[in-house]
Amino acid sequence: MNKMNGQVEVSICYGTLCFVMGGSEFEIIQDQLPQNIRHLVHVKGMNCPGYCNKQENGKPPFVTINGKLMGEANLQKVISAITEELTNGTYK
Ligand code: FES
């Protein structure tokens, strides 16, 4: 968990590649989070940080959860990573 404010920080890439590869679905992520954890999650957008330029990062769309990179992200994967992070901070 982010020690600064006790929230899990989720950063969503709104770069063109991530957006067209499915990142657009994250626009509604705050509403999709289970009610009981919604206040524990801080979602923000970011411009392309360049993850898409390195093959070893996997495929877009990219999201970071407390700074940990997730490729081929989708709502279900992100929500389960957030839950994992809130539970024991072990999402890798
Ligand atoms: S467009 Fe998302 S990392 Fe480049």
C-alpha cells in the first residue's frame, strides 16, 4: 500500500496506443471498483511514459498499480491487482 496516503495508486496510460488497445475502458474504472474499496484507490491518467517502446514490457494497454507495471491490462486484472495490493501488498 502506498505509505504516503494509505491509498493504492493506479496510473492509467492515456497515450494513443494504449487507448486504442483497450485503455479506453479504464475511463469508468472508479465506478467499477467494489464500493468497499473505492475510497482506497486513487486513479489518475498519464501521458505515454514509453512502456510501449520496449518489447519486454509486454503489450498495451499499460497500467501501473503502486508503481508496478501491468501490460495487457483490463478492468478485471486491474481490480484483482488492486485487491491483492490492499490485502497484502504483494501484487508483482
Ligand atoms: S501509449 Fe501507453 S505506454 Fe505508450
